[in-house]
Amino acid sequence: MLAVEAAMRAYARKFGEDEDKWGIVGLLHDFDYERWPTIPDHPLQGAAILAQRGYPEDVIYAIKSHAGDDIPGCPRVSRLDKTLYACDELAGFITAAAMVRPERLRGLQAASVRKKMKQKAFAAAVNREDITRGAEQLGVDLNEHIQFVIDAMSGIADELGLVSALAANESAGRGVADRPGDE
Ligand SMILES: [Fe+2]
């Protein structure tokens, strides 16, 4: 959720949109999933709760429209809708790709994410078509989109638990060496 929020915030900045609003959409889009893991309860039950709480229409609509084409009458229309769809599965896939590297997100390139997308067994639960179609519908180049989301996630790598293990060791090493009176 935090990864999708970071990606949504970054795209809001890029597009000159309301960063907090876009961030909320990323943060909340799957909040009802644990309680209602099947479509159409997810995301419609969650959408109903958000409506009761007075969330803006466009936030609720974007969340409803992210569930693929399985919710009738909820096509992705606005850039907000399309950005959520484009970032959702991709953020999960990038997380999986980062987890198998000691450097995690650091230095991760779109090209190696593309390579992993071709390996059917890798993160098999992530639908590749959602990723490619998401970029297409948003009208962005897939490689640029992947790199953009990697960069957005890198900004909160510590919160995502995706800080390079190597970096942690390096700074721990420096910490010891830099202790005053340690000469
Ligand atoms: Fe979802």
C-alpha cells in the first residue's frame, strides 16, 4: 500500500495534481481486501464505507475502477483512475524484484524488471498484462514508467523494508570507525 501511495504521490507531482488526494487513493485502494477478498465485494464494500465517511467522488471512483474490468460500469476514465491501475500491480512486482537482490531497490533498473516479467515462475501471482495494459492506458512508455515507480519507491525504501543490505552494513561499518576517540 505504501509503495502504491509513493508512486501515486510521485505521479501527482509530475502531472501537477493534488498529491495528498492521489496518495490517499494509493494508500486506501485495497483497504477492504482482507475483509472482502473477492470481487466485486472488493472494492465495492470499501467504496461504500468511504462514501459513508464523505471521501470525494473521484477518490471512490478511482478505487472502484482499479479492479480490472470485473466491476461493470466502472471503466477507468480519469488520469487518477489510470494511474492507480498502472501503479498497483507494478509496485507489487517491483517489490518482489527488489527482494531477491541484496541491494534491494538501490540501482534496480527497469530492464531487469522487464527481464523478470518474462520469467513466468517469478512472482507468478502478478498479472503481467495488468502492468503492460496499465502503462498503455496511462499513455506512458513502459520502461520509463517502471523506472519512475522504482524511483518513487526508492524515496521511502526504509519504510518499505527495501533498503540495501549492503548499505546497512556499510553505514554500520562507518558508524564504528567514526566513533570519537576510536583512532
Ligand atoms: Fe485491489
